[in-house]
Amino acid sequence: MGRGEYLGELEIVVLSALLRIKKPPYGMEIYDEIVRVTRRELSAPSVYVTLKRLEDKGLLQSQLGEVRPEPGGRARRLYSITETGRVALDRSRQLFSEMFAGLPEKLV
């Protein structure tokens, strides 16, 4: 298993949140989904840094959406997972499944 072959924890969480949302989400929707599901706080900038890193790795792609109609409204960046991202997420999920198989339900 080489370095960089598997995703990091926040990369897994961000890609999973992205897949939970039925339409291409923008960054704050991904952040909100993570907080909603995990009930844990994290910094929004850490999500944006992770999104950029995942895009640089080719695991997701982004495009600008439509400009919001409010005064001074800007276009939001919308994200979608690539096939390479799906394979990487599946590979990481498989790794964790194999490692947790056979362990007791509660470790403490």
C-alpha cells in the first residue's frame, strides 16, 4: 500500500457528504451536510481546502453555477465527484471494512 493510495479522513467525509446530496452542491451545502450527519463542528475553511485538494487530485470537479439574483450576487462553485473519486472512496471504504471486520462492536 503506497503513500497517497487511500483517502484521508476529511477527504472521505467530504466525498461522502457530496454523494449524500442529490444535486451538485456548493461548498456550504457540503459543510452543512457534514455537520448535520456527524453532529460535530468543524471549520468551513477546512472543507474548502479539502475540496480544492480533492479537485487537484482529480477526485472531484467543479464548475460555476448561475449568478444569484440578489444585488451583488455571485455564482457559486458546484462540485461533483469523478469516476476516479468514486473508485478512491470505494477503495478506502473497503479498506476500513476489512480492518474492522472481526473487531468487537464496542472497542472501549
